[in-house]
Amino acid sequence: MVIPSVRLDGLEATSLGLGLAAVGRPGYINLGRDADLGPDRSVAALEQRAHDVLDAAYGAGIRYFDAARSYGRAEEFLASWLRARQIAPGAVTVGSKWGYIYTAGWKVDAQPPEVKDHSVENFRRQAGETRDLLGPWLSLYQIHSATLDTGVLEDRAVLDALAELRGQGVAIGLTTSGTGQAETIERALAAGGFDCVQATYNLLERAPAAVLERAHDAGLGVIVKEAVANGRLTSRGGIEPLLLVADRLGTTPDALAIAAVLAEPWVDVVLSGAETVDQVQSNVAAAEVDVTPALSEELAALREPTDGYWSTRSALNWT
């Protein structure tokens, strides 16, 4: 199995990446998380789990890794792995994010687990924290879940601070979430100054497809997160049409779901959100799935209304 290398707006990456949202903190919204993690949610146990998952991803050929300040200790775990494995800067591409503050205090079901703060003061604080941990490995820094309501894309102080970081050789991006993804990306394209955009896109939620294609055509790198919809597009999700097609093709539902996103010509990197070594191995099998136009058309029937998709996602339990 070979995971293709790609150019992520000037950055070297691979078409499959690993997102660390599920392994940097004791609670998250992936289906079946209780069974995956078990009762030991100590920092030491999760750091070892994160290293095991990172080892599996690296061994499979993944070279893009994505963290965030609000993913508990994800940046810390990634940094300790990079140093322990003596991985040189430039051998991997590392992206992280600012804009949410982790407030869960290492509790599984704390509410809220994170608080949004898109102020320039928070950017400067979190950018410093990220660079202290990831230093020379940091290649891409992204606004975490940019939305129109925070005004972050019109905040001159924030945009100037991002431009300053960009001038120091760190690519700048934004991530989006929720029903307004397309509008937020449109605003970012109009504002300029961004190298990459990361959005939720999968077989169930396809609303941002057209604007992501425009972003790609404009020269931005396109990263897709939640390609398996927090586990809904795996065997745990019980979506019968997907299960039947995967069985027919001799693959797993998650590999098929990821392959369908990889088949989009405007997608550069698709993130695995794996929290176990077995999930990594299942996810990377997507590189071997041939998604034909006929298969894409068949899978298009899985699409859900955007409002319904995000309503379902917001109701998922932190476990």
C-alpha cells in the first residue's frame, strides 16, 4: 500500500493525514469511544496510546499530522513522539490550530469542554504555546472553526498577526464547522492571506463541496476532516447501504467513506481521526479502494440535509 505524496500549497504532505482530536484528551464524540479507550484515561495512558497510533500512521506512510491547542494534550503528545522517534523537521508536515481554549480539566464529560476565543490576544498566547511545543516542526497554523459570527475574518489585528506569522515561514489556514461552512470559506477567500482550508466533508455532509473546489482552484490546499462522520460512516454507524456496498467491494465502510472523499479532484488531504491502531490500519486501506464514477453516483444517495447532519452531530455524547 502506498499513500501518495501531495503538495499542500507549497507544503509536502500525504493524501492521508492523521488528526489528533480523539487521542489528545479523555473525552470526545466518536462512536464506540468507551470500548476503544477503556477505563484508564490517565495522561500517561493516553500519551502511550497517542504514540502507538502515531507509530501506526507513520509506519503506514502518513506524513501529515494535525493537532490543536484545544485537543487536550495533543500537541504535547505529538511533540514528545516527534522527539522520541527523532523525526527531523521537514520529514513530516505538522499543522495545528488556535482559537479554542481547552476547559475540560481532563474530565471526560465536562461542559463545555472548550471555549472559543478568536481575539488577537488569544492568538498571540496560543501561537506562543504551540511554537514552544512544536517549534521547528510547525508548518501550518489554522484558525480553529472560523465562523462569521466571531468576526475573526474581519479583525484587522488578527489578520495582521497571521500575516506576520506567515512572513516567518508558517503557512496560514482556517478550519470550518457547522451549517455555515460554505459562507465562511467564501469570506476567507475574499479576505485573502490563507494558504489552506480545512472543512468537514463526507458522504453525509456535502454542502461545502462547490466552495472547496473554488478554494482549490484559487491555489489553496484543501484538507478534509471528519470523513467518517465521527464513526457514523464505520461499521458502528449501522448505515445499511454503506455496509452493503463495502461488503460487495471487499473493504470496510470507513475505508470506502475515506476513499470516496479522496476521489474528489479538489481534495488534497483527508484526515483519519483514528484512536486505535486497528482503526489506522482500516482507514489507510482507503488508498486501495477504486472509486469509479458509477460508485460515486451510488454513494451520493447517502447525503443528508445539512441542518440534519449538524443536528445529529451536536447530539453525540462525549465519552
